[in-house]
Amino acid sequence: MGVTDIADEILRFAEETRDAAAEILFEPRLRLGVTGLSRAGKTVFITSLIANLRERGRLTQLSAEADGRFQAVTIQPHPDRETPRFDYETHLASLSGANPVWPESTRRISQIRLSLKFQSNKMLSSFTGPGVLHLDIVDYPGEWLLDLALLDLSYADWSAKALAKADKRSEQSAPWQDLITARETDAEFDESVAKPLAAAFTDYLNACRVAGMSGLAPGRFLMPGDLEGSPALTFCLLPPGRDPLHSEFEKRFEAYKRSIVKPFFRDHFATLDRQVVLVDLMTALNDGLAAVADLGGALSEILEAFRPGQNSWLS
Ligand SMILES: Nc1nc2c(ncn2[C@@H]2O[C@H](COP(=O)(O)OP(=O)(O)OP(=O)(O)O)[C@@H](O)[C@H]2O)c(=O)[nH]1
Ligand SMILES: [Mg+2]
């Protein structure tokens, strides 16, 4: 699906919504999520979509453009002032400057609101004037979707599942597993023990990612956003036990789900009307069969989030 198809879909939505509500004063809003694993091309895609919508005449295949009904596209301040704004202007400048460079990597959620002014093609609308559709585009890391599976798991269940995986990935997990084996299980909880364990666990997840593996939750360990270095991310899974470190890590795991994962799904993910998932197929093809198979695995995990019937909390 190309940029024109997506823009067409957006305008069709606007017309349908507007026709249904032509007689009342109502400005429809469409929230379009754009996600994908790191480096999938989210920032470039969103910048291109906005530039194409704003450059009148670029999307000649749009029916509204061909009929001259597409009147204006403006960037508006978003009513949600807490979520960072997608930095369209900077990204466009890097892509289209005299010495074009790819945009910098983005590490957190951002959004932007476009207001599309158009004349509906229904006769009636000529009496009601042009319509406006607010298009919110939300850019967020696909890694965060992997956390949905954690919501239905207790700390013990998650630990058991993830430990079985770590055992199979001994090349990457050995330094962290050695730390776990070496710790004193009857010692009082000590932050200076927790920190290196969490850091070694994060290194293990990152090493798996570099090796092209998927299924690397918690997603914020790989893509922390604003939480880099935060105590909310200072935990890791542990083999069964009842020591003080164990009970503190269990509390932090529950807090991670409650204060990080749930708000993201509730406030951002669940409010999306349409979703684009980008996949960097070329890099995987270049890296060979194993990388393609692994990309397939990662994608099915991400797409789990779009089958809410399978997750009791989201449904
Ligand atoms: N040839 C080509 N390369 C692209 C295109 N889009 C993205 N890329 C390449 O993919 C890289 C990542 O693109 P981004 O748009 O920054 O990807 P992202 O998903 O926003 O990445 P993060 O912000 O790091 O998660 C770019 O630096 C380019 O090297 C494209 O349309 N064509
Ligand atoms: Mg980006």
C-alpha cells in the first residue's frame, strides 16, 4: 500500500463520517498509528505522508484532489499537550536539505495533528460548507507492543517462561545468568545488587536483538523512551525463590505493568482508528534465511496486539 492509497483511505473516511453527520456541527477525528520495530522506517514514512498531503497536486490520484474538492491541509497544535509533538519540520529538513541525511533515530512516542479541509462531493454539502477532518498521526515503537503479553502473566509465570528462553540463548544470557547464580539469596534487599542485575539483563536483551532474535520483552528495556535509567526498569526475572530481592523485583514487575504498560495501551493504543505496521524486509532478506524467519516471529508477536480477543485485559 502506497502513500496515495493511505491518503485516499483517510479522505474516504472523512467523507463517510461527514456525510453521516452533515447536519450537525461536528469535526471528525481519525487517529492513525504508525509502528514497526526500530529502524523500520516510521519517521521517514510519516514525514513523507505529511509532505505529500501538504504539497497540493502531488497526490493526483486522489479523487478529492482531482475534483478540486481538497482545499487545505494545516498542522495544528494537538489538544493533548503531554505527548511529544512529531518533529515533522526537522525531519523534512534533514531529508530534503542541500545535503540530505536520514532523520535521527526516535526513541519515544510522538504525535502530530493535521487538519484537512475539503468539500464533500454530496450535493447537500454545498449548503453546509467545507468539512474538516482532524488527522492525528501517532509514531510509537513496535517494541512496546510486545509488553501486552506480560499483562496476563504473574512475575513467577513470566520468570519461568523467559528463563526457559534465556537457557536456550546461553551465548547471550551467560553473563547475566552468572550474576544471578552468584548472588546471596538470604541478603537484605540492596539497590547496588539490583542495578547490575537489571543492567546485565538489559545487555542480554540487546545482545539478542543484535543477533536478530525476537520476543524480547519487556519492551521498555530495549526502547526505554523517557524512562532510561528509571527505577521502574531496575528489575529482571529470577528463578523461583522467596528472598527479599525476589519480592522487590516482583513488586517492580507489577508496577511496570500497572504504571507503564497499561497506560500506554489505554491512552494511546486503544484510541487508534487505523494502524500502519512497517516492516524492513530488505534488511532481513540481505541478512539471510534465519533473519527472515526471525522477523516473521517478531511480527507475529507484534500483531498479537491487534487480536484483542486473545488478551483478556485489552479485550
Ligand atoms: N531506501 C530507503 N531507505 C529508507 C526508507 N525509509 C527508511 N529508510 C532507511 O531506514 C532507516 C530508518 O528509517 P526511520 O524512518 O528513521 O525508521 P524508524 O522506524 O523511525 O527508526 P527508529 O526511530 O530508530 O525506531 C533510515 O535511516 C534509512 O536508512 C525509504 O523509504 N527508502
Ligand atoms: Mg523514528
